[in-house]
Amino acid sequence: MIRELNHLGIVVSDLNRSVDFYTKLLGAKKVWETKVEASGMEIAYLQLAQGLVELLFFADGALPIGANHFGFYSDNLDEDFARIVEHGAEPVVEPRAAGSGAGRQAILRGPDGVSIELLQRDLPLRSGTVPHPHIQAIDHFGLQASDHDRAFDFYTGELGMAVVKQIPISALATTLSYLHHGEDVVEICPDIHGGPRLHHIALAVDDVEAVLAYLVSIGAVPDGPARPAAGGVGRIASVTDPDGVVIEFIDRPRVLEV
């Protein structure tokens, strides 16, 4: 059984620079790191608010830079992998010992080619919520889908995510869906932003204008001024991480609280 959306994995071009971005600008805390000498891969897990971001650096540039995958925890890796592949997902890496040395992993591709890492391991990496003067929580991870219903069926049916809420978007003849495992939420949105399928990390904050002022005060460059959020509640702004992942700040109530 899939029991947890554990992390968003990002392939980075400079590990130290990315760690600095997430820790110094966003208040994340490094909770685990390792290096795989054989492949030249370095891994750093950061707890950002209540959630996890995995940063991966490859010395040989083995994978494209940017948001790379969702990582899910499984209670039975072999069974879950076989079931999801039987239902049409593309197998990429069969169940095996994880390269990090922590537990076992498998990788498959879901709708739109999004990579899904399945992990079976006992490695507690997060606890509570990392404090920040403005950031309250990761509200959601944004996923752009070319076919909403196909993505919805995959994440609910195969990965066991539950529906938080759905918002019809009549102008685009589609639906905005929020799905969750516990405190971790995925937003399935239409392909309107361009760029990668794993498009953004949305952070719930107390006041967007205060966040922008804070970021500027510590040397960050926001993507632009605050604007009304698309849902009509609160305001939104963003900054982009060193490898193109958009970090949104929203000052409406968390989607899990609405």
C-alpha cells in the first residue's frame, strides 16, 4: 500500500547553491545527506515547513536539471510496483536496493511522463514544522496535466491519494483538483503555465506583501509584484529557485483547512 507522499525530487546544477537557497531564503532545514561514490550522485533532504524536498546532484549531468519526480513511501514495494505497472504505468527501474543505501526503491512513469519513485524504508526524516517568520506550510505541489481525468485517476487509484477539494474551471472545460496523503497535497492543474509538468511548490504564508519585503531585504529577487490569487481569495507572488522551480507564496487559508 502507498502510505505517504514523501518528497518532491529536484535535480540541481550546484548542490551548495540550492541548499543555500532553500535554507537561507525559505528557512528549510537539512535533515539528511549522502553521497554515492560509484555514480557521483549527491543527495540532500531538506525539511521545508512540514514537507520534504530532495535535492540531487549528478557530477556527470546524468539527468536534466529541474523538478524530477514525486517520491512515495510504500509498505510493499514489489506488490505496489507490479500493480501500478499492470495498470499501465511505464516501468523505469525495477525494485532494487536504493542507491542511497537507505531501503529499496523502484521508479515508474505516470501520466505525461512524470517520474514516480516508490520507496520502502524506515528512515524518519521530518518532524513537526520547521519555523519561519512568514511561511506556515507547504500548501501543495503543483502538477500540470494534459488530461485532468487521467492524472486524477492515476494519483487517486494507483497512488491512493484522497480528494481534498475540486474546483471546476468552466473557461478551460476542466477541473482544478487537490489530492492529499496526510499533510502533503498535489494540485492537478491544466497545462497553462508552460514549462515542466512538476511546476511549482506553493507555500502558505501570513502576508504575501510582507514575504516579498522580507525576501528583498535578504537579497532575493521576486518574479514580480503580488497579484490576486486565481481562486479569488488572497494574493500570490513567487520566486524561482536556481534550477527553475517556481516557489509560490499564497496568503489564503491552506487548502487542507478550507
